[in-house]
Amino acid sequence: VALGGGDSAVLSNVIDELVRFRTKVRHYALALPEEAAEAVPMEGAAGPKGPKQEQKERRRQLMQERKPLLEACDNLRGELAAFGIHIK
């Protein structure tokens, strides 16, 4: 409950902060670290796989590790939608 009857302004600010937080978490979860994107394997380190295949595998591994963050973002969006707040 906001003092001074500014409930709608406070609610709007809270929603804005939630959306900003969710956006930051999603950007982090979807980002590929620079060192993985720029890494050039040392001679013989790539084995039978090429550098591009290793990048794809690293990205797949990162996405698997970060999947709970993305699911949490989706859950937040779903829970807010139940209150009539839609994040696009």
C-alpha cells in the first residue's frame, strides 16, 4: 500500500521494474560469452570437430544450463498475465 494514495503510480513502477529485471535475465540467459564466440581452438584441440561445431555445442550446453532462468522469465510473464499484465 502506497502512502498518499498513489497506488497506480507505484504499481506502474513495480511493473516497469519487473519487466526490466526479466529483460536483463533473458538477455543474460541467451547471451553467448565473448570468449566462447571468439575462441580459436589450439592446434589439435578441435579433434575431429571443427571450431564452428564446438561453438554450436558450447551454445547448446549454455542454453541447457540457463534454461531454468528462461523458464522463470516465462513463468513470471504467465503469472502477471493472470493479473491482466501482459509483457510482449
